[in-house]
Amino acid sequence: MDPMIGTVMSALIVLAGRLVVLAALHIRLRAGERQERERGHTVVTLTRTLPPGSALEEVRGDGSRLSLRVAHPKLGHREPGAVGAAAGGGQEVEQ
């Protein structure tokens, strides 16, 4: 085999490998974007259905956490772990 052809073939193989890596990265980024868009849609839909006094807290960057406190219409807003007769007969109620 001619050394020039061998050099060109080697360069093409390296280039093809890099293109495959680039294509895989593109596919992962598109999948992540779609997943993030679906998550955002879910969060928006969820917040629209919460009763008044409820709270949704989201911490990202990426220590991902999503906290949801739902206010009970009859009990009102209570802190998590609230105990008392108004919170359900002495049982611990977490909202």
C-alpha cells in the first residue's frame, strides 16, 4: 500500500471516529433537552392544579430537588411535621 494512501486512510478513520462521538453527544443533548422540556411541562401543569396556600420549591444546579407542600383546604397551611388536634387528631401530618 502506498504510504500516502495509508496516511489518508488513517486520517479518515480518525475523522470518522470523531464524527461518531459528535453525533452521540448531539443525540444525548437532544434527549436531555426533551426530558427537561417534559419536566417543565409537568411542573407547570402541577402548579396550576395546586390549591391556594400550596408551595412548590425546586432547587437545581444540579443538586436536583423538588419539594411540594400541599395545603389542606380545611386545615390550611402547616409546616411539615406539624402535630396537634387541628392537624388530624394528634397524628403527625406532613404536607
